[in-house]
Amino acid sequence: MVFQFYSNFRRISDNPFFCLNNPNMHVRKLLSLFAATLLLNSLAAQDIHFTQFYMSPMTMNPAMSGKFEGTIRIGGIYRGQWASVVGGSDSYKTPSLWADAPIIRGIRKQDWIGVGLMFFADKAGEVGLKHSAAKLSATYHLALGKKNTTVISIGGQYGKGSRKLGDDFRFEDGFTGNPAPDDYSKALSQDGNVADDASFTDIDAGVNLASKLNKQMDFNIGFALFHLNEGKYSLVGRSDTSGPAPTNPTGGDAKIPRRMLLHGQFNAALNDRWSLNPAFQYQTMGGADEIQLQGLLGYLFNPEKDITLNFGLGYRMRDAVQAILGAKIKDLRVGLAYDINTSDLNAASNYRGGFELA
């Protein structure tokens, strides 16, 4: 079972309707954060992400669903970020739940099919821009070699995604025209070119190669492509321009960009007690790139009770140093990560980023 806090690169600039609800907020910090955000290409993407990416298999790669020996795997994730900079602890958060299982044998007796279900709900900024999705996945795991030590997994994910404005937003109409300044909801409904929510079909696919090199070493490497169909998720625009209000909230031209992700992990038992687990992740979306490099050590603290302690460091390039702690207690895996912000945003964040509990 997994439950994670994870730190998102959520951006103030991602929200086209960003506005300040609290006039007493630290304006200088907000302006510093906003200006630095515009300079950081990695903050331009529109998707969630995790520091402990291997603790969230189906948001990393649909081909990971059902890729384990066992009956069922259940996990939960929560990530919080920028609580020290804008809007308190409630401004940037992302809860997520998932479950997967290997269900039936494949065409050959050494193959199998896995399925999974994943849900997340992301909230960004004072205005509460929400991005959520619910997806089903299915993967075929093809075992190769005389001892089935190599497995190629090919999987896909299908579901619905949505974007929605929160309740705490204001438009210029609410201040300068009709309706009265204290009625912001009417300002939204009377603007025929704005919708407060949009839903879209979302399709993902991925492939993963895992191989056991010997009794001490194994590796896996995978590639995933998200938003294959580039669903329309616009909150601005309409398909029918003859009326005062949009007949189709998703009628705008904006489509969610495709996201490509490459990941890999190497596991080596150094001796009876110590293990080494380096990993990397590269993803790109809408012209924004992100690279994460990590190195973890594992120590078998109690062989009789099967308790292993994990610790290490990671680096998200141009953004944060990652401190990671965790443990494996029989079938339970737990982890804690904290992002130490090292980008230009530290003028506002004072090196405080986000944290994950897994």
C-alpha cells in the first residue's frame, strides 16, 4: 500500500483567470513568484507529477498496471506545494488513489494480463483551478527467455479528464460593469466566451521492459505517451458564436498537449544488507522539459521481520534538490520526500518547495 505527498510544479501562470482574493497577501512575494515562473520553462506543463515517481506506477506509465507478483496492489498519494508562498496549505494540492491487479493468464502460460484504476484531483492557485481524471488501464505482460527473466509490458489507459474553475474567482466585469461588483458569478455567466468547466476523453499508452540480469541485479526502462487524442480542455471559447453563452464549454481551440515520458531504474544488491537503487525520469509536454535523477540506498534493518530502510537524494534539474526517506515492511511500502527549491523561485519560497508522503 502506498500513500504519498508529492510536490507539483503548479503554476500561477497556468490559470488564465488568476486573481487575488486577499488584498493583504504578500504582493512582493507573489510578483517574484509570478515573474520567476514565466522564466522557468519546466513550469509550463499542465500535468501533475511526483518526486517519488516509482511510487505512482500508473501516472508514470500505463504499462505498469498489474506488473507485480501478488493479488492486488492499492495506493494513495497526496502532494502539497507552495504553502509558504501563496494562499496557505490549501492552494496547491493533489490527492490521488489507485489500485491494480494481475487478473488472468495471457495467450501463453507464462504471460499475464493486468488491469488498474486510477483517480486524481489537482487544485492549483488561489482561484482553485482544478484538473481531475479517472482512468481504467489494461496491460499485457509478455515473458521472455528460458527462465522468463525478461518481461515486455504493453498497456493503455482510457478515461475522462476535466478542468474546472474554483469558486473563488473574479472577472473584470465584476468591477467595471454590470452586474454589480459584489456579484462575480453573473459576470461569469454573462460572458459568452467563458465556461467554468470542461471535460474531455483522455487516452494514454506505454511500454516497459524489465529484466533480471542475475540474482543481485535487475533493471527496467519504459516509455509512455499521455493524452494521445489531445482532448479539448479549453475554458475559453465556444462552438456556437450566435448566442450569448457557450453551447459547448469544450468548444475552444485549446487542446491538452501530449506528454512523453521516459523512465528507468536499476536495482543492485551490494551485499546481504545493502542495496543501491538509482532511477531517472524525463518528460516533455508543450515545449516544457523536466529531468529527475535520483539515487537511493536500502538497508535491511531487520531480516526476521523483513524491514528495509530506504534513503537518498534526487535532483529535479533547474528546480529542486530532493530528500527522500522510506521503508519496506513486508508488503507495505512507505516513503517521504521533500523538495528543497533551488531555482529563481527561492526569492519567494526561501528554499521551501513541496512534500510527498507515500
